[in-house]
Amino acid sequence: MSKPRTTRWDSADTPVTPVSPGSWDTRSEELLSAAPAAPAAPAAPAGPAAAATTGKVRKRRGGVDPVKALMHRHRELCQRAVDPLEIAAGLEAHGVTDRTAARFRHRDVFSLAEEMYARMPRGAEAGSVVAPPVPPAVTVPVPAGWGAVAMLPGAVCAAAVAGLELTAGRGRLAALVIGALAVAAALRLALRYGPLYTPAGRVQRGTRAYTCWLLAYALLGEGLLRGALAGGPDGPWHLDTAALMGLALAVAPAAWCARLLALRGRRRLAVCRGLEEFAAGMRPVLIGVVGLFAVAAVGLVVLAGRVLGQPVGSGAAALGVLLLLVRLLNVYGRGTAASLVLGCVCALEALALTCAFGGRLPGCGFLAAPVDLIGPAAVQGVACGLGAVILLGHAARTLTRASAHAGSAGETR
């Protein structure tokens, strides 16, 4: 004979509903909102009313909800979010990981973000009707003419190189100085008006100085290195104007590639339903964008070399890819590692020059042996290529996160 099934009742004659771990206790929330504030000196009630009041107080004291505290901490993020992935990206940017989400009884950050998004009151529930914002991929402004501004450094550099080739003596030096200043002004304008724009606070200390060194080495370094290995330099050494002109022409495809990466990132934010799904979809996009720019940079550098009749190696194209990755990391606020890698590349090039000149000292010829073995033309390619590979691996981990694309990064002015 089976034992009769009994139901446990609380003191208010109300059946107790079991709650599964990790789910939100709706009845607890209702009791919290409906429970009156306790008076300073309450009179002891008797009967069923006293039992009901005691049960409500017990519920209020025992109902600890850590997710609610997290929602209060990130209230602004939850209110303006149009998708759970946007909340997940914000949590990821604040250092919340899957291990942290497990403390809130969720399998990952996106599951936690889904609950926060579902529980945040919106519209009439929040007391006012709030119109949902347009997805960021649609609202990113595209100023008219930013593409033409991106081509300005190449045009100014071509004019400067033409002026340099048509002058001699002191006029050549004046043309070099004026051309360098004009190219720098055009490059600054292109970087401030387009997808490559970076706020001043995001550019790490030393990045500009390292970039100037690398561009100066691209123009003068190979000629100086050849002269040092040959026992010179004897007089003015060769200026690699073709490499600098190719890099200036590559600013336009760099801006287009940065714009493409920003748009694809915004579109994936609207369709993806998880941080891992977003990262897996953005990795081939990032690699494709960098590869597309590398092909364009090689073509422009070779074209500039043929027009000017100068042999151009792979160093200029590798430098272009390195500078693009550095700029993208700064645009999305991940430029710390980029500055460090740039410093190491500059140190390698400076070490090559030091070894070349140090090998001319008595008994120190072995110092110039590595540079002589690699070749003066390959020093820049090896140094910048290693730096670009390291930064590409770093970008594949940082620029493929949803938190990198959820803010204002990549928006054009």
C-alpha cells in the first residue's frame, strides 16, 4: 500500500514551490516588492497574520540575488543595450570571464548577459517609453570626402619626390625638407579624418617616435647600411624615395581596410549570439583585411619603384603591414603591445647599424658578419616582418573580441 503524498505548507497556509538552482525566484521578488517596511516598535500580532508577516521577513532576509547587484553596477550598460551580446561585450571589457560567470551560476558570460538583458525593465516597465536606438552598423557616419583625404598623402608625396628629382645641391636639401613637412601634414590630416582616427589618449607613449624612426630608416637606412659595410659612407648616401612613396600611397587602402573591419564587426554584433561565435567569425575577417592590405601595399611599392627606376625590396611592404596593425590596435584601444613591438623593431634596426659600424673596429669584424650574411636590403624586411607576425597574433586575440567593437571604435568622423 503506497504512502499518501503530503504537501508541505508554510505558516501562511500557502504551498511552498521548489526553486531550481540558478533560476530567478519570481515569488521572492514579488514578496520583496510587496513587503511593507517594518515599524520602529511593532506590536506583536497574533494568529495567521503574524505567521504571514514572519514568512515575508524571512524571505526578504534570505533572498540574496548577486545578479541583481551586478545589474545595478552596470545599470547604464543594461539600459542602453539593444542586444544581449552588447551587454556581454561590456562585461567582457570590464574583465568578466566565464569563470566569473560561474559564480553567478551561469555557464558563460553570454548566458549571464541574457539574464541581465531579460530582467532589465524597458519602455513602460521602466516608467518611460524609450525608443530603441538604431544598430551601430547603420548609425556610423561616413563623412563625404574621407576617401579623397586618404589619398592626399600619396599625391603630396609624389609631388615631393618629383621636386626632389628635379633639384640639386642646396635646392635638393630645401625640397627634401619642404616635401617632408608637406607629407607629414597630409598624413596627419588623413589620420584625423577617417577610419584611422585615434583619440589622443589611446596612442601609447613612444609610438609616434618609433614610427618616425621606422620611416626615416625606410628612407635612409639601407643606403647608410650599405655604406657602412663598404667602408663608408663617402658623401651623401642613396635615398630610397620609392619605398616612402609606396607607403604614402598605401594610406588609402589602409583606410578602406580599417573601414571594412569596422563595418563587418558591427554587422556581426547584430547577428551573433555569443562571444565565442563572434570571435570565431571575426578572425577570418581580420586576417583577410590584413592580407588584402598586404597585397595592395606590395603592388603600390613595386609600382613606385618602377616609376622611379629604383629597386625596392619587401621591407617597405612589411613596414606598411606593421604600421597598419599598430594603428588598428590603437584605434580599438589595444595599443600597449603595439608600442612595445615597435620599440623592439626599432632596436633591431639600430642594432644592425651598430654592428655594421662596430665591425670596422680592429678585431671586431665578426660583429658585421650577421648583417653581411642577411644583406642590407633584408634587414628592414626581417625586423618589420617579425613584428607584423607578432602583432597579427596579438590582434587575432584582442580585435576579435566583441568588447573591441561594441564601443565607438572604428567610427569615422
